[in-house]
Amino acid sequence: MLGTGANDDLLPLSHQVMTMPRTRQELEQAAANAEVWLDSLDPDTTPAEDTFDLREIGLALGELVTQQKRLDNAVLAARRNGRSWGEIGLVLGISKQAAPERYGKLVNR
């Protein structure tokens, strides 16, 4: 099975399964491994890859996070202004029961 960890050293880095480093030592080791791998690349034989699509995902995710914060703040403001969960749910396109389930924790902070 591809990328299960058993023979990952035989796979290109892009196909290897990697766990996120957690400790300072693991972070330092991951950085060292990345540096060794990057130093091993030969620009004459390693084609440059267009990463536009991946950059777009990252940018879209950043915008999504920003807009979610905006929505959270708008719901919080509506509740502070006395709007019911029914009114908020109507605008959001969800039920009056779903609105506090989704956003109630914001209000109760």
C-alpha cells in the first residue's frame, strides 16, 4: 500500500506519509531533514512545478477563516442587539434550533 510508512524511504518525499512534528526536537529534526532533501535537489534535473493551484487553496482557506470570523462577529452582534435565534437562523438558512447549536458557544463566552 502506498505511503504506509514501511518503505517510505523508497518513495519520493511527496508520496511519503509524515506525521506533524510536535516537540522542539522533532521540529528541529524535520527542519534538518527538509534541508538535507532540499540540498539534494538538482535544479538541472528537478523540474520546477507550478504550485498555483496549491497557493489558491491556501489563499481561499485564509479568506474562509477571515469570513468565518466576520460571520461569528455578526451573529454575536445580532444576539447582543436582541435578535432571536429564529431571526438569525432565517438569515443563515438554518433552523432556529441549529443556530444556537452552531453559534451558541460564541454568545456564552
